[in-house]
Amino acid sequence: MRNINTKSLLNLRLIVMSSSVMNALKHVPLGKKLFAAFTLTDETFAMFSFSEEKNIPFLLGANFAEYIAWVGS
């Protein structure tokens, strides 16, 4: 039971990160926002947060590049 609680607490950070990103993308349709939230990682969140461009093509491009790097390694 303790292991499950620890994993749940660690994964709560994804809710906080996704909320922050979705707040910056208020003008984007819900479907795109949900897809971006689903593919969000710690690395792409950091890139998006420090980027000058806060738009959906940048975020989805970063998420896609991260996915390719993960699968290709």
C-alpha cells in the first residue's frame, strides 16, 4: 500500500504541470490541449516553461521529438 501511495504522490506533479501549460494555452481547442497534456513530460514542460513561444505547435513538436528519442534509444 505504501508503494502505491508513493507512486500516486509522485505522479501528481503531472497534474500541476499540465494545469500550468493549459493555462498558457487558453485559446487552443480542448482536444489539442488534452493531447498535449497526455504527451507532456518533465523535459517538455521545462522547455515550454522557459520558451519564448508559448504555442501548441512548439509544445507538440517538443513532445514528438521527445517520443522519437525515447523510442529510438
